[in-house]
Amino acid sequence: MPACGRSDSSPELSQLSVAELPGIPEPSYYDYRVLATYPHDPEAFTQGLTYVAGYLYESTGLYGRSGIRRVELETGAVLQSKDLPDYYFGEGIAVLGQRLYQLTWRNQVAFLYDLNTFARLDTFAIPREGWGLTHDGSQLIASDGTPTLYFLDPESLEVQRTVTVRDHRGPVEKLNELEWVAGEIMANVWKTDRIARICPYSGTVTGWIDLTGLLPPEDREQPVDVLNGIAYDTRGQRLFVTGKLWPKLFQIELVPRE
């Protein structure tokens, strides 16, 4: 059973009335330990990040600078890339099978690519902003900067269900980049150094990861932006994080706070 404790008969939180919501306990808190450091393109405005079959796949943002890329972890070298037209602002990505999905911010469209060639296969209308994207093996999971996570059919990108992300203090705003990690969702919270650990069945925040100080002062001499980008190596059980315009990417280990 996942750590958030859903059984097969548990109702989805989105199906309960407000009066029926169970009390949400205070989440656990985590600091971090850096296990390895890798180069990262300091010109990459990282919006989406994932690790598949030995490579990082990254989506970059900003008008005129958005695109997707395959990256070698050890060197940070961009092995393959595809730019978006200048009027698109790239956002989160997810790789499901041999297909790569990419959201855009305010353009209200998402793109589907062939993972190997980066050839565009389809375009979808999305009636909301695009922020983060991941998947649970069968459904895509998207954020739009609100406390809502959207579970999407990968064939049509139609919404199958939603959950509202809450901790013991209430709804959590500005959910950004997403990653599915061992049965839970990890989410960057925009303009913070925090990552939320979210139960996908209830939306409950089960833990907060504090990455304050991860990028050292000597790496902030050039302009950098906020922490954003989570990738997980399922086979190696390695967790990677970076930020927008950061010159480094880090493999970290979570350390429970005393």
C-alpha cells in the first residue's frame, strides 16, 4: 500500500464533501544530503525534467527560448533538441512509453512527440494554464499553479479526476514541476525552496522537503532563477533536482528532520 494509506475501496478525496474531509495531520519535514553534483546548462530555463533509460529529458521555457531536449546526465551535454516557435512558452513534460508530452504556459495547448525522433505527433487543446506534468504509469498528472492536480487520459488529455492538494494549514498554491516518485507525487512550489510530497489519492501533503541553500553562493554570481526540476531514476532510486538557469544539477538524499 502507498505511504498515504489508500485501500482499493477508499473513495477519492475529490468525491467527498467538505464536511466529510478527514483531519489532515501535520506533514513530516525533510532536509537533504547532496550525493552527487552534475553540470547543468545555465541557459536552460528549466520547466520540466524527467529521467528515462539513462537520459534526462528537459523542457525549457521563456518566449523565444522554449523547447525540449535529451541531456547526458554526467556531462550536461544536450544530445538532441527541438525548439518551439517563439510564441510558445514551454512548461512541464512527461514521458509515457515512447511518447513525450509537453505543456505550454498560457497558449492553452499541449504537444505530443515521438520520444526517439522528437517528431511532433499531435497537438491538444488545454483549457487552463500549463505548469507541471508527470504520470503514474497510466494517467498523466498536470498542475496549473493552483492547488488542483488534474489526472488526464493520455490519449485525449481529457480530465478523468482531480484532487486538491492540502496540508494541515490548508490548500497549497503555486504547484509547479511534478515528478512521480515511488507511488507519490513530488511538486516544486513556485518561488520557494520547498518540495511537497503528495498522496495522489487524497491530495494530502505527507511531507515537506526544504532545499534551502542547495545552490551555493559561488554558483549564484550569474543570474539564476528559482528551484524547479525534479527527476527520479526508478531503477537506481536516485532523486535529482535543479533550478531555472542553474549551472548545476544535484542528486540528493532526503534526511528526516529531528
